Amino acid sequence: MSAIETNLIPLRALNQVTYCPRLYYLQYVDAVMPINEHVEGGLFDHRRIDDPELAHKTRKEGEVSKSRGIHLGSETLGLSGVLDLIEEKNGESYPVETKHGSAPRDDDGQPTVWDNDAVQLCGQALLLEEVFGSPVQRGFLFYAGSRERVEVRFTDALRAKARAAIDECRRLSAQDTPPDPLPAELRHRCFGCSLAPVCLPEETLYQFGLPQAAEETFAPPTALTRVLPRPTKELSCMYRNRAATSANAANIW
């Protein structure tokens, strides 16, 4: 892989930086990538997509030609990545991305898409247009949790968001320290995040609110939301037992 290729922003990073800039920094700049059940679930949902036997192969399914695991990169965009699936039907090509969770709902109860997922999919469309030289007007997100496929139109506004996400990745990558945790109104995004035990958003914001050493009293900052559960007596015992088991195994081996 050339030096130029290693400087390209990964497609998946557009999702992370749109969801949480601090998540992007910890994962792509500090290279911290813990695994939890949500990450494992996503890997399971991509098992067919990531199958090397299917990568870079086109199969005809009815009227649709499907190509899986296609790697694309563009120095002009500063972007690269592997597209889950490219479909071609009636002369139109478009990306299809698989996501682990369920599709959100609009006010009418109809399935829609998460904004960060749409930005990532739009990044795929920009790559397709750059490489193949033809416009891509739409794509699809398949939410494995609810088994729903939702169309995404690549509007000018969405394209602007995707390009802004690329710029934000570059800006954050040049920083020496990660950005602050998400504000209180977005703290719900921390629940289930595999990086929450590393990011420690509520603890970090609490430290930001501490006074100078000369002060004797202070009021703890408000609007902190605990995103990691408090350990119970039973949970603490389980951790101690697990640690003892691990120590015993280390001694045996």
C-alpha cells in the first residue's frame, strides 16, 4: 500500500465522525478499537459481504447484477473503502450498505435512515461517481435488525454533509488531543458504544468542571448522564471471580 493510499480517509470513518467526533478520534487517530456485542453483531451481519470467495465477483440475480466487496479509492476525494454491494439494474448502478441495527421511523411510522449511515452511503456514491464517471442518484441501506431496505436519495445537502465529514476527519486527525465528549442533549448516543469505557464521557466532563486547586468547595457540573451502569455487588463478585479464573489460567499456561 502506498503512502498516498494510507492517507485516504476510510469510508466507515464518515459514519463515526458524523455520529461522534470523539469516537472518530479515539478509533482512527488513537487506534483504540474495543469489541462489544454490537460490533460482533455487525461483523456477523457482514459475514457474506466479507467472504473472500465472493469479493470482486459479479453475480446475476434476476434483472439485477450484484458485485460484493468492491474496493474503491480516490485521491481527489481523499477517500477509500470497501463497498458492501454494488447493484446494477437497467443501466443504473448504486451502492447498498448493510447495517446491524433496526431502521428508525419517521413521524408516520415509516422506515427511514440514521443520518450518519446516510452520510457513509453518500461517500460511497461519491467514490462510484469519481471512479466510473457517471452520476449516482440514489442508494439503499439494509437494516438487518428489522430486515428493511430503505432508499436514500443523494441530494445536494447530503453530498455537502459527506464532504464536510471528510474535512472534519482531516481536521481532527491533525489535533494532538481528542475533542470533548458529546453535549448532554446527544449523550444518548453513548449508550451501547464500544468505546464508552475508554472515552468515559461523564467522568471526563466531571473533570472539566472541577475547580482550581486553591478552591475549597465546588458544585459538580450538571447535565451529566451515566452511560456505564453502576457495578452491583453481584457484578463486582463476578468480575473478581473472572479475574481469579484468568490468573489461574495464566499460571497453568
